Amino acid sequence: MTGTAIRTASGDVAVEALSIGDRVITASGQSCPIKWIGRRSCAGRFASGNADVLPVCFKAGSISDDVPARDLHVSPKHAMYLDGVLIAAERLVNGVTITQATEVDEVTYWHIELDSHDVLIAEGAASESFVDDNSRAMFHNAAEFAELYPDSDQKPAIYCAPRVQDGHDLQAVWTRLAQRAGIEVVAADDLGVLTGEVSIQDGLITGWARNGTHPKAPVCLDLVADGLLVGRALARGAAAHGQTFSVPVPQAAAGASCLTLRRSADGAVLGEAFLIDVVAA
């Protein structure tokens, strides 16, 4: 996001002050020239309730000691490089040290492209550079790239590290960061029966969840719209009956008929809510 400090050969520089040809320092210590910088902005009215657009914040020290050095704000699908893999920021939200905004007045993202996909240092944290996976058209200045590189052909995206969306690697990283945040993480085989309630009203998904054997532990929930994972929620607001949660209906659920909430650790179903006539905020 605007204001993010990127490590360059000349020191840390705000991302919006960078230019094509400036040399950035990658996580491997190499100095690489910037090939192009994509730019996109969203007004608050469009971004509000849109989990595909609203920024994810990695609070200072959320990854490791002094990493990031300051709060780092990235777009939700922007990947961080952690434990040897690339993970989209939206998959790492824990509701405590890694959070996603619910509304903004306006948001502007800057995407730095190098000659090949690599890992930049943003506020001291390892964060991916831009790679064109048929997404260049989302930028307001996409035409600039075509003018600068008229002979450039669209090629399959080649990532500098494995990109994970779910499975053991994601769970291991999420668990480590959650434990660093002071969140009690319980083994899947020790959770007990899942109980709770879920409802949707005025564009918000609300309810409560409770692990049978660890009732005071937060419950990480997957939001699944017609079989597609569209987001996550963390039930951690202590109440008499369990842990409460309240999150906007993800924009990615638009057009779906049913939203299912499942416990991330083992897939146990908390409940279902029908999305007919429900519009995301």
C-alpha cells in the first residue's frame, strides 16, 4: 500500500517514490532493476465489504522480532514469503496480529515487477514482486506496459517459490504466527465436538463457536460458498456460550446460494446460511 518502505540499493524508499530502473534488494541480497510498477486504486465505496480488495495488515513484529519493522499493509492476494513458501496474505489473517480492514476511505496498491518473479523486502518482511498471471489488466496504468514493451508476449507465470493455498504448509505457518500472537492453538484431534450458531444479516456473518474440549480457545473458521473457500473468520470474542465472530460477507461469495462455515482444523461444519437475497456490504 502507499507508504510502504521497500529496500533498495539506496536504502528504504516509499513504494510510491520508486521508478522504473531503480534497483531494489531482494531477499537473496541481489540488486535488481525495476522493470515496471503497476498501480491500482479503489474508492472506499467499492472496497467496503470486498475481501478481495481490503488491505491485510501485518502488525509490527507479527512475523518475527522486528519483522515487519512497522505495520505492513498489502492487498489480500499478495503473497508473503514464509518458511520457504509463498502464501497469500488473506490466508494468514488471525484477527490479532494479522488483520483485514473492513472499510477504508480509499486504498492504492503499487506492484513492483522485476525481470523475473522474486522476493522483495517490504518494511523488513519478505514479500513477493509482481508476476503477470493474466492479471495485468487490473492496473490503471496497464497500457503503459504495452507501450514500454510492445514485443512482450504473455507467458505462463513462473513463481520463485512454491505457492500454497491450503494444506499442511499453510497450517504450519498459520499456527506458528498465531502462537506468536498469543492465540491458543489446539491440535485437530483434541478439539472435541464443534457447537455454535451462524447467521447473516445486513451484509455481516455473525455467530459463535465452541470447541468441546477447549471452550476458551479461539476457533478458526473457513467460509465456503458453494464449495469454494472465499475467506476465513476467527471466533475469539469470549462469551458465556463460546467464542463470537462478526465478519463481512466476502465479495467472492456473490452469486452463491449457500455459505458454509467449517472449522479450519478438521472441516467440522458449524452451520450453513443461505445467501439468497443477501448482498455483501
